[in-house]
Amino acid sequence: MISEQAIPDVPAPMRPEDLVKGVIRLASLPDMFIRISQMVDDPRSSGNMIARIIGEDPALTARLLRIANSPLYGFTARIDTIARAITVIGTRGLRDLVLAYAALDIMGRFKGGLIDLEDYRRRSLLCALVARLLGVRARVADAESLFVAGLLYDIGQLIIADKLPEMARETLLRAKDSGAHLHLLERGVIGFNHAEVGGELLRQWLLPDALWEAVKCHHAPGEARNAVFNAALVHLAAVIADSPFTEPLRDANKTPLAEYLAREVDPIGWAITGLNADTLIEVHAEAIAQLAQLTDTLFSQAA
């Protein structure tokens, strides 16, 4: 009989929560977003009060106005004040754009190396654009929330690369060599995947279910509990963002993309949203057309 003292301590399996705890200071939301979020949820706060708070940060103000005047919205009249932006976008929509701005800053804190940051940035923005466009077509009330979820859909990859570089290297190389899905390889090697890590980060940020569940379940939308529709839309957007199709497709080249969608989209995504491959192909072309200009808007220095 083996004594209890002879039994070695076996470390408990790591969880997404454990990984996020080790990076939360690096990936913390700024006080400005927290203040604005609290004001948006406070019925006593007015749009003018929120505009004054944003006006305390000239760089944020400039960037938000550039986004409001970008192809993302296509307004014919120029939006020249935050108060006007709140009028046309809404306080919740503007809060989501402040969150998007904060997310871009957080992404910039992570070092490259294992992950091609330029490619990562491009995929994230494409996912954000497609998610928002799909939300508009599906008549979702808060399309900006989908934009943020799309922008952050793969932030868990950055966290895994930062905290578990050897495991990240193994899964990334195996995915590249074999063509297998990265999230499945991560689950086999690490015990969880980047979607779960990203969802946990957003949950610890105290963001709504519609955001963190959409990120957590973007590979498996049927697993979402409270935000199934948003998770399904972000799933469709993620399939497009991760695809090899990086240019607008001519009619003759739509067949390969249609075949790719048939292979990669979880059927639950079609069933939940009521969308189809033709719609996704159209949105792909529209998002690609917006991508370059919006990249300049979001990533260049604010004027």
C-alpha cells in the first residue's frame, strides 16, 4: 500500500481563467471606457454629458470622429462633433466604438514573434466589418457590439502566445503543416482554445453576454447560452476572416468560396441567423472594399 506522503502533488489542469489572471494588467480596460460605460447605463446622464467626458481626451475624440465619418457608416453629411456622433450613432453605439478604440490599444501591447501581427490585425478588422454588416442585414439593434466582438474574436491567440509560447508555437506549426483547425489543436495540447480565453477576458472585463459569449463561442455558436444569435453572426464572420479569400471575387470565382463556406460553416450558424452563403459572399465583397480605408482610419495616428 502506498502512503499518502508518497503520492506526488499533481497540478490541477489549467483553465482559461487562470491564463487570463496572469495577463489582466496587460489587457485592462482604460478608465475612460469605464466612465463612459457607467454614464451610458445611468439614465440621469445625457448625451451632452458623455460628449464632454470624451472631449477630455483629444486623441480619442479625433479617432471617434474619423470612424464616424468612415465608410463604416456612409453618412452623407460630415460628423464634426461628438455630440452629433451621439445623435446619429447613439450612446450605446458610441460606447462600443470607444471599446473598439481601447481594444486596438490593448492589441498593440502584445509583442509579435509567434503571430504575424499585421495579418492578425487584418483578420480582426475584416471579422469586425463582416460581423457588423451581417448584423445590419439581420436587423440587430446594436451592430456596433458585433463590430467589437469581431475585432476581439481572436484576442485569445495573443494571450496564449504571450503566456504559453511553447504550446502556442506547437499548435501554430501543426496547424500550418497539417491544415487542421487551430482551436481543435489547442484543445488537445492545452486543454482549451483561444476562443475560450478571449471570452473569459471579456467576461472578466464585465462586458455584456452578447460580447463575451460571441467571442467564446465563435467556433461553436450552438454552445452559447444567452447570446446565440450574436455568436452565430460572429461565427460566420470568423469563417470569412480566416478564409484564404482576400480579394473581392468575380462571378466566376464565387464557386470556391461557396465550397469553402459549405465545408467550414457550422450549419447551426445558418439555422440560427436565417442567412445563406449568397449573403455571406456579398458581405465578403463589401467588407473587403471597406477594409483598406478603415484600416487607415483605425490604425493611423489620429489627426
